[in-house]
Amino acid sequence: MLKSEKAKLYDAKAKQLLSRKDVFANILKYAVREFKDCTLDEIIACLDGEPEIGNVPVDDSPELIDAAGSESVSENDGIRSFDIKYKVKLPNSNEQAELIVNLESQNKYHNGYTLEKRGIYYLSRLISSQYNVEFANSNFDDMKKVYSIWICTHAPKALENTITEYSFQPTAIVGNGAVDNKKYDMMSLVMINLGKSDKNYSGLIEMLNLLTNMRRVSVEKAMDILEKNYGVKFKNRLKEVDDMCNLSQGFYDDGKAEGRAEGIIEGRAEGEAKGLINAAKELGASYEKTLDMVVDKLHISHEDGKKYMDMYWNA
């Protein structure tokens, strides 16, 4: 099977797995504020109908939509569509919020742009696409809240096994004029970053690692944990074991490829750091100024800068 065909197969299986209501309910419970106190049964009851999977275009420019109208294409970005889109009722309310889950493997994390900014773009499109659908004219109070939830299976080491929400927060400039958050809390970006399973994480991190990184435990054992701890039921174990093995292998292969790429990038950064530090020493720059220069020039963290300084300052 060609690499591109395998990638499409893994992507389809990932979407199929994540769109299951029992799996999606866990994502909502652990990653979305409105559902943190709900039971899984209560959350599943909030899922309105079936999800739209890979057939909702992000962009609405006519020249970007293919003949089927299911995906949008950009010369630089390839296929661009919402992976999974659910309409979800908020608990204890008749209101609805639109949520999207995008599964992105780590080989797409460094793709020439900031993944968080892409998520913000998706949120903006989810808001603007509601015009003449959820609300019309100036009836902005009918607008629905939106989420974009991104699952990165091979996150950079500094981000491994973290869940972060980005949302609107008021900042007082003069006086205190903040209004009720229902008037502005309309979009949230949630980044779920997975990584090496070298710690005993529980909750959503464990569940997603079991689904996407099966190599640390047998698939049968993973299914037992998923059923017992997260209410994820498997009716046809033989078929789903095979699917999950294939899915896990796909993520594993992506991780190896990304690891090789990161190794090359790390080697280049190390070489640049060595050159900068040696040049600064020859010019008589202080340790502190050299450290600041390395951090600034290489766009790295202060911690990584100190690592290079330890390697080359006294060499």
C-alpha cells in the first residue's frame, strides 16, 4: 500500500474512532468546561444526531470547493475540511454549541504555520458561517458558541501530555466594565497534546493514549481499560482489535518519521547555538547577554538556551 493511501486509511480510522459518541463524550467531559460535572450518559444525551465527518468545508470561497462540495482545497494547505463536527446541546439548557474535533498527527504540527492560529481560523469560520443559518440580520444573540478541539498525537516534548484552553477573557483598562461572560464567551480553542506514555496519566490523556498509542500495552488490555474506566464499549472485538492495531501502527510510524525530522532540526539548532556562543565569547560578551542572544536568535526557550550554554560556554 502506498504511503499516501496508508495515511488516508489511518486518518479515516481515527475520525471513525473519535466520532463515536462514547469516545466523544469523554473528550467533552475532560476538555470542555460546560460538561465537566456531567456523567457520560448525560453528555451523550446532549449529542444532537450524528456527526458530520470530513464533509464540511472550512472555506466558503467558490473557487476552493471541489465538485462534491465536501472539501475545500488550497494550493499551499491541501485538503481543508472540518474533520468531525458535532452539534451539541449544552447541559441543563436548550441552547446549542457547535463543536469541532480535529485530529492532527505530529508530523503536521510543524507545517510552516502555528497550529493554534489555524485553530483560531477554524473558530472564526465556525462563527461567520452561522450567518443566515443560526441567525440573520442583526440578531447576534442567536449566535451559537463554538469549540475547536485539536488532538496532537506526537506533540513537541515541552507540550507533551497537556490540555490547554484558549478563550476570551476581559481585561480592565479603565474601571471595571466587564459584562456577564455569556455575552462574549463564544469561542474556545482546546489543544490536547499527547506524547510518550512514561507516566501514569489518567483521564482524557490516558484514554487518548490508549486509543492512539497502543504499543505500550496490548490492544486487548487497552480495550479492557477503555471499557472499565471510560465506558467505551466494543461490540465486535476481533474487527476493532484489527482496526486499532492498524491505527496505532500509523501513529507509531508518524512518530518515527517526526522524530527523525526533529533530530535534524535539533542538530541544526545545536550547530547554530555553538557558533553564536563561540562568536560572543570572542567578542567578550557576558554569559547573560550571550544567553539572551541565543534565545532570541534561535527562537527557543530560556531553558533550551541554558542547555546550549552549558554545552559550549566553557568548552
